Amino acid sequence: MIKKCLFPVAGYGTRFLPATKSMPKEMLPVVNKPLVQYGVEEAIEAGLTEIGLVTGRGKRAIADHFDVSYELEHQINGTSKEQFLSSIREVMSKATFSMTRQQEMRGLGDAILNGRRLIGDEPFGVVLSDDLCMSEEQGVLAQMVQLYKQFRCSIVAIQEVPEDQISKFGVIAGEKLKDGIFQVTDMIEKPPAEEAPSNLAIIGRYILTPDIFEIIENTEPGKNGEVQLTDALLTQAKSGCVLAYKFKGTRFDCGSVDGFVEATNHVYNNYYLKGKA
Ligand code: G1P
């Protein structure tokens, strides 16, 4: 079964400057939890409890977040404030964390390749924590793990996006296998809307089979001169099978200020005020 999940967290977060000048964008809080914790909780819910962080310079706060903070814990032990640590303590008791550092930003494909040693030769999940996915029932990764059990191949999460948004995403074309499940026939990273093969955009949740590493090694830099996971997945789709899955739930683009504010309102109204956060 799938046990491991990679979190590429080396990116700069320029859209949130100056907030992200010395703080990792993944540590920005949506209400009372940093963005990356939501992603890790989603992975744990899906049974992926071995978390691999592909970090970079200036990202120590992420590793510290998933570690014990002795002074702080000593101070608030036994006080009413201790309850505020319960969600992170639960995460730390259920998951293990390993890190590796990406020395240069050479694209998502390259970040995943950096995580190879943490993964080895087994299927694994990938979470891009900028994409906050909330769902009423099962989390998005848990939905994808179920699908993996049935098909045993790489899976990308997709959603329909309006035409003026298409150029921000990897876009797929595919043959429909069932409601909401497509076998990928084409995949393009951030095409202009008029060249996009559909309006089905890739969202930052993946299940990947380990042959992807060798494919990435042989993938030339693509869009923006970066090694694109989308290009490697297209190679994989052509030689085997890649599925695209229209997930159940809502995705917020927390890499943008608008999406971040929307996510904050959503979590505040639907979770925090109801005592669920
Ligand atoms: C990455 C992927 C892209 C995908 C997007 C989802 O792009 O390269 O295919 O659609 O995540 O958020 P990024 O937004 O990191 O540039």
C-alpha cells in the first residue's frame, strides 16, 4: 500500500512578499494552522504517514513545526492553552518526517526527483500545499488512494477551470473511463487557452508510480526552462497509463492572495466557528 507522501516546499512564495521574505509561504496560517499542516493532515487521513519534505534555504520553520518545541511546551503544559497544540501533537504522533534539500529551483519535476531517496521504489503521493483542498467527506488524497487500489497507475487530480484561468495550470486531454475518471492521452504545462486540449486543469495532488523518477531524469526542461512533472507524466501516459480524477471537494489557490482570503473565510466559517478547527 501507499505509505509515503512528498511535499515540495522549496518555492519562494513571491506573490506574498513581503510576508514571505523570511518566512516560508507554507507556514502562512489559514486561520490557526499553517498551510502545510492541512496538506499533511490530508495525507495522514489517506494513510500516507511517512512524509518527505523537499525543502530549500530559508525553510527551517517547516521542519521545526513538525518537531517538539521544548520551551514552549514546558511553559504551557497543564494550562488551558495546551489545547491549542492538540492538532499538531496528533499529526506528530501519527506521521514521521524526513527532509531533503533542493539546491536549485529547477521545476516541480526536479523537486520530485530530489525526493527519490526518501521514496525508493514504491508508489507515493505528492501534495502541493499551495492548493488547499477541503472536502465534506473523504479528503482528496484518500479518494485518489482508493482509485489507485483499483487501477495501480499514476493519478493526477483535476478540476474544470474557466477559460481565463487555463494558462495557470497543467491541462489534460483524456478518454473518459467512468464518471470523473479519464485515461490521459495528452498533457500540456500552462498552455495558452487557445492551445489547451480541454478545460481540465491539474490540481496539486498526485499519486505517482516510482518509474516516474527515471522518466524525469530523461525529461528535458520545458515550460519556463524548468523540468516539468507534466511532461514526465505525458511520457508515462504514452508508454503505460496515467489517470486524471475529478475529485470531490473544493480547492483554494492559496498561492494567490485572493484564493488565500477565500480559503481563510471558508475555514473560519465552516470549521473554526463550528468548533471543528
Ligand atoms: C504546478 C504544476 C501544474 C499544476 C499546478 C497546480 O504548477 O506544474 O501542472 O496545474 O501546480 O497548482 P505551479 O502552480 O506550481 O507553477
